[in-house]
Amino acid sequence: MELQKYNGNIHPDEWINDLQAYFNIKQKINVNFAISLVDSIIKLPTGIDNIEKLRNALKENIFFTIFKNTNKRKLQSLKYNPERKGGDTSYFISTFCKLCYNAEINDVKEQTRYLYNSLPDNYFKYVSNEFFEKMKNVNSIDELIKRFEELVLEETNLIRNGSIVALKHVATGKYLSSTKNLCYTTGSKTQLVFAGSPEPVPNSLWKIEFDDELAAYTDNSIVLQHVKSEIFLGMYCVNTGYRYDYCKSPLNNYTEVSCYVILFATDKLKFYVVMIFNLLLGTILFKKLFVIMKD
């Protein structure tokens, strides 16, 4: 450890602790040497004859007030950036804790407010909505950080625009699937969609698209693109001249659902999350990266 002079840019407690660890000094024996390590721009009162008096004098000095206020401002401007956007949660947490320590912000409720304010303005609605609920009855900064890490871990499993998902039919346990060039022999003769394997396989993977960053169960329409064939889930319709008729499935009288190349953006089958399953196979659960996302 390199010996450091005190110049007002470190917390007095930390500086004295480092000094004591470096020299293993006794309060009365080495206090004058400790004083000699204080930068000459910092004026100390006379009569300092032990380490605790030196500590208190440094904390009463204007340089320490400026130091605390500077760290508060840094804390106010600190923003969390998740790993998927190039951030580092471990580094963020250590920086957050250090700034709280330097600014002498010890109240957990105040620490919680600073942590919440560190979330970016465009951060997920899920995190914003869940944050204070998860932080109830937190009694220490260690517990605060533990629950924040749990929240971050939960957020990484959320389905967002561009995620690769699988859709599981609850009644049969099978996944919504499609096979390239396996087509209906009647109706649209486009690539058919079916309940396939009881385990996620390449043919049951879909890319999900929607306007917001996260899908909500009540107010998001979504589009599904089959990963292997790169064509979209849709309902093929025929223009009869005076109306559009949808083809019927050969197995029942339900509307045929298929995958095909989209010619117009309006041809994409846009579902509301709570409605898609009525059009397809009934109750289905999303599965993202093989992790069940239950509603």
C-alpha cells in the first residue's frame, strides 16, 4: 500500500485507517507524524495530540464539507447501465457504496432513493414498478444491494423486443412449431404451423417483435417471426373481389394459421398477448432462452 498524503480528496476515516494499517501507529506516539502528512493547504487547529482529535479536525474542515457534497453530486448523477448495454453491475454497486460512504449517507431510505434515481429514465417499466415493492423493510445497505441484484437478475429474464422465445401449449405440453417448406396441401398452401415437440427445438423458436422495449400482458401487440425459415406467423387471406376470406384449417373449421413471406407490413399477424392464444392453440406460456416466463 502506497503512503498517501491527506489533501481533502479522501474520507478522513479511510485515510486514518489506511495510515494506521500502514504504520500500525499508536495514537499519541505518531500523531505528529500523521499531522505532517496533511497537505499544507488544509489548516488545522492547535492542540491536536491524538488521532481522534485529528480525525475530528479533518471532518470539521471545509475541505471535508466540499468532499461530501462532491460525492453527493456524483451520486445524484450516477446511472445504472445493465450488462446487455455494456455496463458492469459489480462496478456500479461498488461505486454506489463508495459514494454513499464518502458522502456519509448512512440512512437506508435515503440510500434507496439514490439507488432508484440511478435507474436510467428509459429503464424498464418492470424495474421501476417492482423496485420499491422489493425494497420494503430493507434495514441495511447490504440487504439493499442484495435485493437490487435479485431485481437485476429477474430483469435479465424478461422478454423484450427481439428476444427469441418458444410458445408452449399448456394442455398438451407441446411447443408451437413450423418446418421450412412443410406446407398445407389445401387452402393457402403456405408453411403450416403445428403443436410439435414437448421440448424446445430449433423449429419451435420464434423472434418476437413489438413497439416497446418490454411486452406487457394487456397493451402490447406482437409479431412472431419463425427463426429457421425467417418468415412470419400470419393468417393468409384471399381477396374475393368484395371481401377478404381466410382459409380454413384442414383438420377443423378454425381459421388457418401459417408462416409465409410478408408482402405488406399489414399482412403480419399482430396479436395482443392475451388474445394470441385464442387464435392459435389455447393457453400458452412464453419461454425465453428455455426459462419459463409465467404470467
